Amino acid sequence: MTSATSEPNPPAPLTEPPAPRPPSRRRLWLGSLAALVVVLALGGGAWYLIKRSSEPAGGRAGFGGGGSTVGHAEARKHRLAVTIDALGTVTPLATITLKPQVGGVLTEVLYTEGQTVSKGQLLARIDPRPYEQAQAQAQGTRVRDEAQLEAARVTLARYRTLLGQDSIARQDVDTQAALVKQLEGTVITDRAAEAAAKLNVEYTRITAPVAGRIGLRTVDPGNTVTANAATGIAVITQMNPIDVQFAVPQDRLPDIQAQLAKGEPLPVKAMDRTRTTELDTGTFSTLDNVVDTSTGTVKGKARFANAKTTLFPNQFVNIQMTLRTIEALVVPVTAVRTGPEGTFVYVINEDRKVSMRAVKRGETTVELVAITEGLQPGELVVTEGGDRLKDGAQVILQGEKPVAGPRPGASGPRGQGQGERRRRAPPQ
């Protein structure tokens, strides 16, 4: 039996892949159009951002806002006090260090630290016994010499009687007269010594020379003190009344002198460091006689009753001295600004847009400034938030509600556009 074998099929010949078709004109046109749209969109967004950043913050308005919120005030007529503000130092009328005038043992201290003492009040005692003995000795010497003087005067009178009877030589009379003169001088010396001894006894009692507040004690009882010790026993400072010394600008000297020439007192206020609390009120006293060339100021002094002891020696206080009172148009100090062209304010118009207006300022206090030109009574000016504004910017006053602008896509005066039409339900 024979079998037949079949040969395998021959491999198919290799063929090349078909070449890509060239893009049609329609596809090229659509791609170019899409790229152009993307470029235009990017350019438009960049232009919008640049324009938005260049606009003033107060000038951009949109939904829910009409500009920057600013503080405001009304220009008004006001009696403005022309004042001088300065930093002053409280200066007591008298500061006295109690120094012993005699030495000895300090036996008593009769005051309390920080106590208010009156003039002549006994404050301390030094052991007086050595000085009492010296006084007694001086007194005894005086009495002895006075007796000798009296005897010499009697003898002189007798000698003169005998001289008249020509019973004694004139030389004896002259010698006795000289002895009387000598004893008279001795008695005068004795009386002075007795007075000095008596004064030393009084010095053992240390009293207050002025009324005031006494400081801390520096010596305790039992210690030996010396005459005119450098430290002393204590220090007394007069508190009522008290002075405040401060510097006055030399440009203000004519005003001060004019008021003083009228005989009118210049009221002065003393305030604390923060200018929130008034410590006391007083009157201007006097000026120094020279101008300090380094500062261009003159030292002035005001006196205060200090009845409540609110002013303390060497305390720093703020001084406000009123020179006169004038009628002026005033605005807050924060409303006035300074630019390249001078002083100006932002005036708020009725449409809530601001106008930059040049003004001239007059007298100034801590809170108010007088405007001599550029404003009328009743006009509103910006006091806060002016740093973000430019001429013509839209603003919102503090306390006012912002006016909402139209929503995007809305139309009509009340915004009844597509957004509102979408919210309406179709009729059934």
C-alpha cells in the first residue's frame, strides 16, 4: 500500500504597511482655530488681571460691594483751643536734707517713713546732756564775770569820788576804768558763749523746716551722728504746691508774653504719660531768661496746687497750656494728608465718590486741626482708609450697607435675566 504525502503551503509574500493619509484641509482648519481660541483666551485673561490690579481698590465695584469702606467726619465750626503741648518734669518747691547740726547719739526717731509732716514738727532727738552741761558751764562763767564787773564799777565810782576830793591819784582812776571796760568785754563774750551753748541744746531737737513728705530713714536710733553729715537723717520734699518745668518753643514766646502782659492767667493741664488721665490743673508761672540754642526752646514753669498729691517729684508728665481760644472750621487730624503738591483731604461727594482737594491748615491740637481754606461746613471727609483711595474712587461709609451690583448674566434694572427666568417654574 502506498501512502501519499502532501507538501506544506508556501509562505505568503511580505507586504509594506500602507502610507498615512495626509490630513485633510478641514482638520487643519479646525486645529488652527482651536489654537487661536486658546491664545485669545489666555491673552484676554491676562489683560483682565492686569487691568484689575491697576484699578484702585475703592474704584472696583461688583456684586455685593460699592467700593472700600472708609471712616468719615463732618467739617464743622468749633471753638478750638490754641495750646502748647510739651513734656514736663515735676519739680518740688523745696527739697531739704535733714542734717544734724551737732554730733551725738541719736536717741529718738519720731517720724514714720513716707509721713506728711508740718513745719516745726519734732522729728528726732540727739542726746542733749553734753550740751546742757556746756550751757550750764557757760552760764556760770557769765555770772562770775558779771559779778566781777559789778564790783569793778563800784570801785571805779568810789575812785572818782576820791579824785574829786583830791584824795587819789588820777592814774588809779584810769586803771580802774580800764578794768571795767575789760570786764565788760569778758561779760559780752560769756553771754555769746552761753547763747551758743543754748543753741547747741536746741540743735539736739531736729525739727521739720518746711511742710512736706518725708522720705526713707537712713539712720536708726542708737547710732552716733556727726554734724553736717553728707547723707543726713532723712529728706523732706514739699508737695503742696508743686511746680512742673517744661520747654516752650521760641516761636510761641510772643503769644505767651502778650497774654502775660494782659494779666490773664494761662491755664495748664498736667496729664499722664498716655494723655488719657488729667492729673491736675494749674497756671503758668514764669519763663527763663535765655533761649537754649541747641533746642530753640525756653524753659517755662507752671504751678499746681497738687491737693490730691497726684504729682510726684521728678515725675514725667504731659503738659498742655492753653494760649487762647478761636472759632475755626475743624476736622480730625487723621483726615489731613500730605502729598507731593501739599496738604489735601478726600471729600466724600453725594454719589459716594471721593475728590482730592487741597486745603490749608491752621492751628492744631492732638485731635483736631483747623482748616483755613479748601473746605465748607458740613462737607464729609475721609478719616480712615484714605491710603487705599485715589481721586474719583467709590467708597462706602462706615455703618452703611453696600449696594449690590448686577449678577453676571442678569439684565434689567432688577436683574431679571436668565438667572431669574431659570428660577421661575413653568406653568402647569
